[in-house]
Amino acid sequence: MTTKRLAVIRKRIARIKAQLAAIDDMRPGSLTRQYKDPASQSGPYYQLSYTREMKSRTEYVARECVREVRREIGNYKRFKALTTEWIALSIEQSRLKMKLARRR
């Protein structure tokens, strides 16, 4: 069972690496629509907020760039999910290898 699971893990890690290589431009953060006058919801603008190197940052995003920034944020979320899965699989793989080594 352990060797079969190791093979499954190796295949999944290979697929994750391929998916990571296919990820295009990315950036962290969340994009929100704000209003200059929130009461009447007039003067909308977009704001990108994120934390990088322990510093919180906020940037204004032009309306014509919103679609691209959303795509980049989605790419970053995909990157984070894949790397998290890869790490979990690597930990499991390491434990299984040690378990096999003790049996021998």
C-alpha cells in the first residue's frame, strides 16, 4: 500500500509542477469597489489591498485594468493552492519514505 501511495503522490506532484509552470502573471491581494460618497454610492473607484514583506499596501486600479488585475489575483490564488497541496504531499511522501526505510 505504501509504495502504491508513493506512486500516486509522485504523479500528483508532477501534475502540480506542470500546472504551476502554466500560471501566467500574478499578484496578491483583494480588489474592492469603493465610493467617494458611500452614502449615495457616487464616484466609484477600485482599490487593491495586499500585504507584502510585512507591509500593508493599497493601490488604486484604473477601471480599464480591473479585468486584468482580477485575472492576476485569481492566478495568485491558484498558485497558493497548488503550492499548499504540493507541500502537504511532500510531507506525506517524506513520512512514507521513512516508514519504508524502517521496514527494511
